[in-house]
Amino acid sequence: MSDLFTTIVRSPVARKVGVPQPTRLRRFEPGMPLCEGPVLVAGDGRFADGIAAWLGGAGVPAVSTPPGEGDKVGAVVLDLSAATDPAELDQLRLLGAPAVKALKRNGRVVVVGTDPTTLTDVAAVTTQRALEGAVRSIGKELRGGATANLVLAQGDAHDGVRSAVEFLLSGRSAYVDGQVIRVDDSTSGDVDALRPLEGKVAVVTGAARGIGAEIARVLSRDGATVVAVDLPAAGDSLAAVANDVRGTALQLDVTADDAGGRIVEHATARHGGLDIVVHNAGITRDKLFVNMDDDRWRSVMEVNLRSVLRMNEAILGEGGLADGGRIVCVASIAGIAGNRGQTNYGASKAGVIGLVTALSRQVADRGITVNAVAPGFIETEMTARIPFATREIGRRMNSLQQGGHPKDVAETIAWFAQPGAAAVTGQVVRVCGQSLLGA
Ligand code: NAD
């Protein structure tokens, strides 16, 4: 989405006089290489050898020594999962700094550690926790569309590490920056890189426009059959999205008592089952807290939070979501940082994060994962309506110095939905370009 400001900033005159230009991000398109090579894979943790091996298998050359003078790397993966003493953090600097210096545009820094919550030794916990501060700081220093993220592994989480590292190296994570992703030791089989969701049936609420429509498109591109859900009033655009993705449309108010039951009924009757549910429908009704009225408070809570709790009861009941299924919620950085005029919205989106944490534990024995994305400033009709000055601040106040696209949110959701992401549950990944809000 473009506007007058963006047009001016990108104009030849602006370029000539040196107005800073946000880097065009390398976004995933089917068939493109996983990432630009070579990738430096270093560190003496338990995952480095496996990562180098599967990168080679994916056609991306992996090297084990920092680049020499004049050499460039597409990414650096540092495995510090074995570090148990703060002195070992020096590896991060010694191996990482020369590689970061030699990073190409849209490069990637991915650090792999051990989840400190699984450790008891004080020095080991201290060391692993320190990685978070280092990686988030690196993210804030990188330029040229490059990102830095941390994967924290429980035990021998080889499949989980592979899935998360692959996502973070790829163009699917173009607007994911400064994040910490935890993976457990669940195993998963090989995934078809081009159509990882082949044979799956996915439901997306709020799919008639904006982020929801893009989620429908990306899930369909990745092989899923999509049921697009939205209000009857959005019927025409809903039908257009459903046709576009060769799925079906279900006109439904998610706040209806029987919404969950109707979703299950539609998916099973029309498509033979239900594997993925994306709770994307959401509204804002902003007002300062002291002036917040009953209607604004209740409607936001109903659409963004209570409906999700209610629908999940039916979706997780007999004949609903298949074992090994996926639930993905859409939170917001307003649910993490809070936002002026948004007590209702902030509460609802923080509630979604609580829901994801609690529900993921409850359904783990069925192999079902529950995760959330928390978008930052995303270029949609909603954000286009924000007054000019506020919009510009929102758009630029992140490490990538630009707004994200609906596709960026959709790509993270599609990754959560992949069979290969079985080890990723109870997580909230911010798709915000490392926004300064709530950082
Ligand atoms: P949008 O307003 O463009 O789209 C929301 C869709 O949800 C609409 O099609 C609407 O008709 C539908 N919807 C609303 N109430 C419904 C109901 N009761 N039943 C069924 N459908 C309903 O919004 P968007 O920008 O695409 O946002 C999508 C999600 O992302 C929301 O949950 C929003 O809170 C979240 N989000 C957006 C941003 C952003 O920058 N745009 C940032 C953070 C979070």
C-alpha cells in the first residue's frame, strides 16, 4: 500500500538529497532459494552439524569459518546451546561480529540456544538468558533489511530447531525481527517445501479483507483448502476471496453462540475435516479509558476474545479439529505494550496471549499446537485511516524502519500451521520489524 508520503520519500529527488530509504524486504515467493548463501554455521552446540547438513541438502552452501576480508555471507547461524558459563558468550562476538560485518542485504542472524526454563544450574541459566539481550541488541544495529532472532531449544529439539531456523532464514520471516522462539522436542516428518499444507483444511475468520484475506491466500498457496469466514454484511468480498483461493465461504458472526459448531459442520460436510483454525477476526473501538462506554468495551471483548474461547470449545470437541491440528490466534503489540485509547483492545489481545499459553498445554497430548502472531504496524485499510503524523511514527518506529505487509503476518501463521512446526506451541511471535513498542 502506498500513500503520498511514501511516494515522496521514494521519489528520485528525495533519493538524490539523501532521504533515508527503507530497504525493500526479500519476501518469500514459491521457488525462490531458502536464503542467500553462503551461510556461516558455527558454535559448538548440539544442533550446528545438523543445521549445516540440511542447509546443504536444501542447496544453500554452509561454511564453518568466519568470512575473510571482502567475502560476504547471506546469513549466520550461531549454535550456543552448549554454553553454560558467561565467559563462553565471547563466541557470539568472536564468531558473529565478523559475519555480521560481512552480511548481505536482507541478511539473517539466527542464534540457537537452550531454553533457560529447562535448566537449573544458575550459571547456565544466566548464560542462556543473556543471549536474548544480545540478539535483540544486534537486531537494533542491523541495517539493510537484515534481521536477528533467537531460537531456544528444549532438549534434543532437532526437528523444532530445523523448522524455526528454516523459517527465520527464509523470506517468510521478512518482517520478524528481534524475536525469541521456543521449540520443544516434538518430532515431525519431512515437509514438502513448496506445498507444506497439501491436504489440510483451514478455516480463517475475518477473511473478507485485510490480513485475513491474505492469510487465506497464503494458506491456499501452501496447499490448504480454505474456508473463508466473515460477517454476512461482507458477503460479496468474502465470496471474492473464497473464489480467489478456490475454497468456500461461510457467512458467520463469530460472536454467535453456535459459531464454533457451524465452522466444524461446514468444514467436515464440505471438505471432510478440519486441520487448521486461524482466529483472525478482530475489531477496534478506541476511546480513552475514562470515557470508555459499555458498548465499546463489550463489543471488542466479544469479537476479539470471548468468541475465540467459545468457538474453541466446539472446535476442540468430538468430531472437530483433527489430532495434530493447529490453532493460530491474532494478537497485537497493543496486547504487549498497551496503547493509548485502547484499554479494551489491549485487554482483549493480551487475553489472547493468555489463552494461547494455557490452551497449548491442555491440548498438547493430542499433538495440537496453539500459537499467536502479534502484528505491529501493518499496511492495511485500518492503518491507512490513522492520522498522517501518528501513522508515520508507527510505520518508522522499528528496526526495519517501515510498515509490514499483511503477507508478513500470513507467512508466520502459515509457518505455525506447517506439519514441520509440531515443536512450536504456546508461542507469541511478533511480526513487527522489532517495533520499539513493548520491546
Ligand atoms: P480489518 O478490519 O481490515 O479486517 C477484519 C475482518 O474481520 C473484517 O473483514 C471484518 O468484517 C471481520 N469481522 C469483524 N467482526 C467480525 C465478526 N463478529 N464475525 C466475523 N467477522 C468479523 O482488520 P485487519 O487490519 O485485517 O486485522 C485483522 C486482525 O489483525 C485483527 O484481529 C486485528 O486486531 C489484528 N491486528 C491488525 C493490525 C494492523 O496493523 N492492521 C495490527 C495488530 C493486530
